[in-house]
Amino acid sequence: MALPVVAIVGRPNVGKSSLFNALAGRRISIVEPTAGVTRDRISAVAEIENRYFELVDTGGYGIEESDDLAEHIDRQIKLAIERAHLVVFLVDVQTAVTPLDVQMAELLRRRNLPVLLVANKADSQTLENQAGEFFTLGFDEPLCVSALHGRGLKELGQKISARISQGKTERPVEAVMKLAVVGKRNVGKSTFINSLAGEERMIVSEVPGTTRDAVDVRFEKDGRCFVAIDTAGLRKKGKMSENSIEFYSYTRALQSIRRADVVFFFLDAIAMISQVEKKLASTIVEHYKPCIIVVNKWDLAKDRATTDQYGEYIGQLIGGLDFAPISFITAKDAKNVQSLLDLAAQLYKQSNTTVSTGRLNKALKTITSERAPSARRKVGLPKIYYGTQVAAHPPTLMLFVNDPVKIDANYRRFLINRLRDLLPFAEVPIRLLLRHHRESKTAAEEQK
């Protein structure tokens, strides 16, 4: 049984994203005074009185968009309404009824859906007394709330729970994988997400920077639940104001990398690799995330270069991701999309693999016999005693040595590369920790 859907709709700047965050119990949508920040349908699984439902935030109805995306935004609102079991129609109690409020009300009445009329920004009893004029919209008495200050939210939650009384009472199945889709502007991330989801979840436009938030899209493949995280397209941080919507979008994109199980790092096959992408690659490496380098729009570039040639080009310009597999796709045609999902599952499995201490030490013996760590002047001869795996996702290997300082960066890289060859971590990052062998003795003594 699918989760019931509760959609929040209304004209721009009535506080839809603030209410969405308050009901979801965490900050998901960007909240900013500028009208039109939310464009796509943003959703989250919410729970009220032990009833679970999908809560959906939408863009402002009737927004005048400088990027000519108003038609796309209105379409996303209508798609959210079509899927909804209950609509929360949000108005602003601090302003009079507007023509856009009237248009929204007429649209909802034509759909013949259950509607909760909610008057937001009722920060005081005096403001609540102004809600009477919203009776003219033709719905039941408006419920006054303040999403910002939490007033009336408990009563709103009770009303939502009562309206979705047939909804699920058991916790929804957790996603088996979270997939962050990252890259610079206009590389086809939203088109790819729509291909995965099998529906128009994200606005797709030639306008750079269309997606502003990090949007979680739940979808099922082969009976398993996944979450794809579409992120804002990135550009140089120096070009952003620290208080701008773009800066918040940038921050959310980086957060998405941190919470992802696998990262799809999108490149545009017909564009040069830029400094933005080099920085993004460094961020992925810093967080030890399994990564697939996804070269999109390959249909436009395949006559210019072979996949091997493009792979060499990536290797020359992007450091630290030499272990990451490269996939060539055409997202608009959904070409190779399913194989990409299968590859992500393989990487996730590798990242969660653990090896025995015996197997690891056998590999270390092979590696040191091929090339022992060399002595550095004034430091002395380094020696590796043994190693053990202490964590997975990422595979974290702790090696006990006579002195960590004696193992230089070059030999660490050699160790990691050879460990990938000899252990089942061929395409995922390995975190290597070095400890003084006296620490292992101390730990053993403490356990006695």
C-alpha cells in the first residue's frame, strides 16, 4: 500500500516551505523571503500520531519567474495535486485575500479533493481574528497557524491525521541506497532523476540553475526502494553571495554528498572539465564516497572521441578518483540508466564488505615483499607489523607500524592501490589509518 500524499499549495511567499519543514520535523526546503525559491516538488516521509504519509512542498502558484519557468512550476503544482489524498491550502493571514488565492481555490474545487484551508503567519490572537475573510474562498473555517513560531501546528497535525486515517501505521521501508546526483549546472541531473523515477519529478529546462534545492526522490526498482538526491548545479563559490539562494543550494549539494551511499558525479560530454568539477571531485574524495563518474550527453560526443580517450582525459584533469568507474549515458533517452543503477549497487556492496584480519595481512605481506617502505633520512626504517579492518563504508583499514611518521604519502598511495588489487575493494575508496604498534599492546593490556 502506497503512502498517502499530503500536498502543501498556495501562492508565493505564504510560508509553504516553513510549514513543510515544521511538519517534517527537519529543515529540508530552503526558506528565504524571496518569492519563487521552491520550484520542484520536494517531498519527505512524515509521521503524525503514528500515521506515515508523504508530505509534498510545491512552488508558489502564479509566480512571475525571471527565468521563464512559471509554466513548469505550475505544472509541478498540478502534478502534486493530482497525486494528493489531501491538500493543505495555505494562505497568509497578514494580507487580504488576493486574486491568486481565488484562482488557487477555484483550481482545487474543480479537482474535488479534500482540502484543509490553513491561514499561516498568525503570530498572535489579533492576527487570528483577521482570518474570517478567507471564508470567501469557499472552504471550511481556516485553521490559524504560525509555522515560524509553532502556533497551531499540533491541531493541524491532528486534522491531517484524521483525514488520512486509512494511511499506513507501520514505518515505511527504508531505502536500500541513497544516491546523490551532483555536478555543475545544466549537465542533465534532473533529466536523469526523472528517468530513474519514471515520472516528471524535476523541472527540466535549458536555463542553468533551475534546480535550487537538494530534492529527495523515492523510487522503486525490482521491489527495492531507493532515494535519488537531485542537487543544484554548482559553479565557482567565489561568484556567490554568502546570503544568496545559490549559496544555500551549494551548501545543500555538499551535504547531499555526505549523506549519500553512492555519488553519481555528472560531467557534460560536450563541455570542458572546469575548476568547479575538480573541486567537486576533491570533496567526494575527502568524504571517502563510492563514486561513479557519469558522462552524460554521450550521443552528442561519441563521434569526437572514444570512451577510452575520454577516460584518459578525465584521468588527466581529475585527481583522486582513478578508482571510480566511468559510465557513458544519454539521460534524455534513458540510455544505460538501469545499468548505472546496477553498478551503484555493486559499489555499495564493495564499500560494505569486510575482510578477515588473516586475509588483510596476507595481502600486506605480498605488498611489502614487492616493495618495502623505504627509509627516509633522519627518520629511520619504517616497518608494518600487521593490519586489521576496523570499519566498513568506507572500508577502513588500521595498520600498526613502528612509527606512522616513517610511512610517507607516496608509499601510502602505493599501499592503497595494491590493497584494491588484492582485496574486494577495487572500485571504492579505502581509508587507511596508521597507528604506533605500542597502541595495540596498550589496548590489549586494558582488555585483560
